[in-house]
Amino acid sequence: MTATVTPASPRRASAPGAAPGVLRVFVGHRGRLIGAATAVALVLGAVLLGGGSWPASFVADLSGPLDRAGDWIVDNRDGHPLFLYFLGHISNAVVVSVRAVYLVLLALGWAGVTAAAGLVAWRVAGVRLALTSVAAISVCGLLGMWVPTLQTLALMVVAVAASVLLGGLLGLAAGLSDRMHRILRPVLDTMQVLPAFAYLLPVVLVFGIGVPAAVLATVVYAAPPMARLTALGLRGADAGVMEAVASLGATGRQRLLTARLPLARKELLLGTSQSIMMALGMAVIASVIGAGGLGDRVYQALASVDVGAALAAGVPIVLLAVVLDRVTAAAGERIGAAPARRAGLGWAVALAVTAAVAGAGRLSDRLSWPDGWTVDIAEPVNGAVDWMTAHLYSGVPLVGGTADWAARFTTWVLNPLRDGLQWLPWWAVLLTVGSLALLIGTWRTAATAVLAMAAIGALGVWDPALDTLSQVLAAVAVTLVLGFALGIAAARSTRLGRVLRPVLDVFQTLPQFVYLIPVVALFGVGRAPAVAAAVVYALPAVVRITAQGVRAVDPAALESSRSLGATGRQQLFQVQLPLARPALLLAVNQGVVLVLAVVVIGGLVGGGALGYDAVFGLAQGDLATGLVAGAAIVCLGLVLDRVTQPTERRDLARKGA
């Protein structure tokens, strides 16, 4: 459905009318009908059902079956044929692969690895990115994180290769078969809203603590983007080209290899890029289950609230993410361009130079990063943190310190919101969820959201789930206020857009774990720091989508409103925002999903609720607590996705698929 907006005259479009104009962006005639029906149902429910939390008689106690299942897995992990002849071989293959890559990196030495990074970036993106890559790898060594960096790289190489292979095969099946596409689409939808922590406990239960569990959890987390984009690229192949190839008598295999895959190469590379970024983020989170490397250093430092040590390990993670993102993006831009002359010669020269540099390092016996070339930033950073604690954490005249802000936000926002949600009758929560999902989606969407919310109650974690929901809602509110304001400003100001772009690029490539470091330094531990980290993590996506949506408004509509004498404010509220409604709703949806992911991880820094239960179950090996919390997180993610996912987005996805 295409919205037609007639710009109002200046006399009608006065400032007091701006707020209703904004409301009309999201609410229409259908919304008023649903709202009225919901109000009537609330009154009837109050009379017939009364109040109260989720009834205890509706709770399914899964602790016994889950504990028995966990005990069976632990008891049979070393002797059952399923583990000995299948899962055991997978675990051994992962260990051997990671160790082989790690030994190759060690054999190249610091000079060889640095040269390889620079030369690959040079061949793909040019001299500037090559210098950036060399500088980034060098900083990893200067910070004393050379060995952890190699460990993370080894795990990344194996995990990304497996993710791309698995995701590519699934995407290939979904791209070529309508039935497989219908089967995989809800699975991938569900996996998209799963926070990373939800993957850890089942994998640990089967494979134990260590590298195999970390790699396999990373593969499960990073494969869906590759599968989605592969299927999208294959199903979106130009129909004219496919008909031309078929008319030449090509077989199905020939059509796939000579037409579909070449036409989908940009989507394939974009899927690879997304898998790399998600794998890097998950590799850090997987340090909780024994992944080692940089993530383990960050986790151990956060556990001891050593901000300096956490930052020393976090900076290399950021640098690796930025370099990998830039290299894959540059490779994607070059696809389809005319091939450079003597490209093969250039790669041969790069390989020869890398081999020569690595050989020189071996001959000089200088494979490890020199100890004298390291800089200890932990002590000065901790000194700065101590200064901030003494001067910014509390006692700032007039405005108060960051601890005061966190305490006030908790007292005035988080606590009332949590208490209000937990005070609501359970049926009122279900009714509200269903109404919101129906308002923005379909009856099927509403039924899915209500069933997912009811499953949370049936799991016996109703109050912790509402606590987590209160944190998500508070973080989303702050994120949307800041994100919409910055996005609209960036869309209307080219200069501000250019200034924000590199900042958003950096923030969008940071793994989730890294955001916990500065908020712990500024706000201590608790629910407010978890909310602050979630806001910073989700803000770049909201700003980008909002700016893109406002900027993409038809210039003819703006020119028409301008010719009628509309002011800039009137154009924004009565033309641009209504026409950008699909993008704004998509920004809300993405903000909610990203906020939930970090709020759950906030259990590591005192966020409590479901995040704490997931962390506790993972740390203690308590399958009942951890798996129930993980399942509730999944259900909450489905609820939030369904009540914020615009119908236009699904329609576009179906058309594109």
C-alpha cells in the first residue's frame, strides 16, 4: 500500500498540529478500532478475571525433566555411541582445525602476520586500508595482546569458514526450493532474535567447556545471515537472464553455476561480511565457555572490575572488527568491476613478500612479538578510572555524578516501570501484547506474540521476564529519542551526516561485550549500566535506518509541499515522517532486538532478571535454570520482534525472496 500525503497549507499546519501529525504516522483507523476493542476487553477482564501475577497452576515445572536430561548427557558423554562416533568426531575436528590455524599463524611470526594483513588489504582495497591494517595488527602487539589475538584469529578463521559453508548450503537449499524456503524462514526469523547467550548453555552441555563449544556456538550464531542473504540473492536473480540461459539448453546445474551464483555474488559477499562480524562478536561472548583469546581477557578483567586490563584486550577486538569490516566492504564494492590487469601477478607478489618476511623472522628467531615493544595501558587507564570515580562518579556540583545519574534512572524509571509491569494482571499483559502485534501486523503475528508471552509464564519466569522487559523498554525509549533526533538531523544536514558516518561505522562494528567496559567504569554495576550499554549498542542502527528513510522520501512530495508554502517543520512532520513510516518502524524493530541482546548480557554487570539466570545457569552448569532462562529470552525476543516488526517489512521480504 502506498501512502499519499497532501502537504497542508501553512495556515493548517501550525505547530500545535505537529504532534497529531506524528501520531498519524503510526496510528490509523484500524488502530483506533483495535484500541477501542482492547479497552473494552480490559474492562471485562478486570470484572471477570480480577488481577494477580501468572497463576501457579499454569506453570509447568521443567526442572525435574531438564535435570534428568542434563544428568544423562553428563553420564553418557564419554561412552554413548552418539558422542563417541558423531559428536566426538565433530569436537576433535574443531580442535584440530583451530590448532592447525593457530600453529600456522605462530609459524608466520609477528612480521609475517602483519605483512599478510597489510598485503591482503592492499590487494583488496588499496594502500590506505593496507596501512590501517598494518597499524591495527601492530597495536595488538604493542598492547601485549599478540598471543590472545592469534588465538582469537584462529578461532575466527575456523568459525567463519564453517558458518559460511553451513549458511551457504542452507541458503542454497532455500534459494532453489520453495518448500525449503518456507521451512527455513521461521527458523531463521527465530534465530535472528535470539540473544547470543541463549546459544551457550545447550552447546556447553553437549560439548563441555572449551574451544569446540565456543566454535560451534559461534557457527550457530553466525550462519543465519549467510543463509538469508544467499537465499535472497539466488531467488532474486534476474528473470530475463535465467530465461535466456534456459533457452540455450543449460541444465539446472549449469544455470546455477553460470547464472544464479554469479548474479548473487554481491549478496554472497555481504553474507560473508555479516557472518564475520557476528562471529567476532560471538567469539568474545564465547569466552565465558572457554574460548580463550581476547574475549577471555575481557571477561576476566570485567569479573575483577579491572577496566584497564579490559580495555587493553577490548581495543584489539575493536581494531580487528573495523579492519575486517572495511576489507570485506571494499571487496564487495569491487565485485562487478572490470578485473585489474595482472591481478594474479599482484597476488603472487603479495604471497612471495609474505613468505619472505615470515622466513626472515624464522631465521632471526623472532617469531613472537618482542617484549620490549609493548605498552602497558592498564595502569594509566585504571588511574583515569580512579580519577573519574573520585570526580565524575559522584560529587559533581549541581548536576551530580554518573553514579547519581544511574541511581536516579534506576529509582525514577527502571523501578517504577518494573513494578508497574509486574503489578499488571497477567491477562492484561497478554491482551496488550496481542493488541500491539495486531496493530502493526496480522492475526497470525498477534497469535504468535501471545503464545510466546504465555510460554514465558508457563516456564515459571514471569516476574524476571517482566523485569528484563522493563529494562528493554527503558533502553528502547532512550535509544529511539536519541536515534530519531540524530537520524532526522543527519538526513536534513549533509555536513552532520558526514560527521556521524565514521562514528556510526566504528560503533556498529564493536562486539557487544566491549560496550560493558566503559559503562562499568562510569556507572559501576547494576541495571542502569546494562541499559546504558544497550543504548550505545543499538543507537547506530536506529540512526542509520532513520536517516536513510527520511532521506529517501520522494523529492517530488517535498517540492510540492514547498510550493504550497510549507515550512521546514511542516515538511518534516506532515510529509517526511509519514512517508518514512516503514523505515521508522523498522528502526524501532531493530532497536528493540539489539537492545534485548545487550540487556541480557548485562547480567554480567548486575543487570539481574533473565540475564542473571542465564549467566548463573551457565556458570554453575544448572541446566534447569539456564535453559529455562534461555527459552524465556527467546520467547521475549519473539514477542518484541512481532510487536515491532512492520507489515511492510514482511511484504518486502516476501517480494525480494
